Amino acid sequence: AGNKPTSYEMQVDNTGDQKDKTIFVIKSGADTIYGFGTLMKYSPPGDYLGKRIRMTGNMKSKDVTEWAGFWLRVDGQDNTQLAFDNMHDRPIKGTTEWNTYEIVLDVLAPAKNIAFGALLSGNGQIWFKDPTFEIVGNDVPTTSDNNNR
């Protein structure tokens, strides 16, 4: 998905040093890209409804010209956005080694879907793995000021 999804190659890479893990890759094409591509998944809120959740994942990057990051969105009825964070305020740029990143949002009623993924804006390449979710207490601050609006 994204506003330029066909400008990116998206695949699974199990050839590197992490053969026991599934590693996803988003890589830009040769031309300069003014937009982004994302690999994403939807899930019903299930046991997370009414809870604060933390999504944690690992990512590395190579030659990212604009920015990259994980993202998490809580959708309500009629596809209204209840909460959203795409790490735009703490972007991954350039070339980095594996690092752990997290997003914390509230999943309040009337949530009907949780959407999540990783995105690459502009050119470069990212690898990401191990997205996990856990319920956290209200003492853990959310990572977005766009939480539940």
C-alpha cells in the first residue's frame, strides 16, 4: 500500500544472518521516488479493545533518503481514524544497524480494526522483523499526540 506502492519491491528475506527469523524488506526502485510504500496488515482489536498497547519491532536501513518507520493505526466504525503514529516525529534516516522501535496507542471503543506495518518514504531500503504487541499500563505514555482523535 501507500501512495507509490509500485515504486517499491517488497519481499521476505531469509538469506542473511537471521535465518531463523522472518525478515521483511522494502526497497525502492532506481528512479527518485516522491512518495511512500508500506507493507501492512489488519487485525480485529480482540483482547486489545479498551487497552493501551505497545507495538515493538526491529528495523535496519540503508541509504534512506527521506524517512522510514513502523506505523500503527486504530480504526473505528466507517474507517474513522481513532489513533495513529507513524514515527514521523522520530524518523529512521540514512543507514542504520538493527534497532528496536516502539509505538504505544490506546485501543478504545468503537475500534473495529488495528492496522500496522512499516513504511519507506523516498529511496533506500529497510529490513524489519519481529513485530510484537503487548498490553501496557496507563503509566506508559502514548507515542503520538494524535491518539484517539
